Amino acid sequence: MPSPHSTAVPTPDDAAGPPKPGSKEALLIALLRRDNGATLDDLTAATGWQRHSVRGAIAGRIKRRLGLAIRSEKTEAGRRYRIVEAG
């Protein structure tokens, strides 16, 4: 909670809006929308982010804030993540 003497002006939470075209977040979503999805290694290589950052973006921003359904499947090649139709 801000201090009563804080001069910070609250700003609207624009985090729920769509990702900016060409952003790393938009890239994650594009990779996750592929038919076979993407592995964590695919996502870290594409973004340059660490594994925990990719997982956090999937769980926090993509799943919770954007409301996209993510399926995680364990395969012989490793865990794959992909966006699926909700329902």
C-alpha cells in the first residue's frame, strides 16, 4: 500500500491488454499457438528469458491475465506447452 505521503500517481493496469506486436510476449503466444506447441527450451531460446521467467509469463500473464487455456503435456522429447480452445 502506498504511503499517505506518496506522490506517485496511480496508473491504470494496462497489463490485461493484448501484447504489443513484435514483443517477446507476442512471440511466446505465437509459439504456443502452433499445432504441436513449444518446449520450454524453444521458448527460452526464442525470448532469451530464463526458464522460470517463461513459466511465470505462461502462468501469470498468458493464463491468468489474458485468460488463454494452456495445455502442458509430457512427451519423450520433454514437456510441451500449447494454447488450446477453452472448454
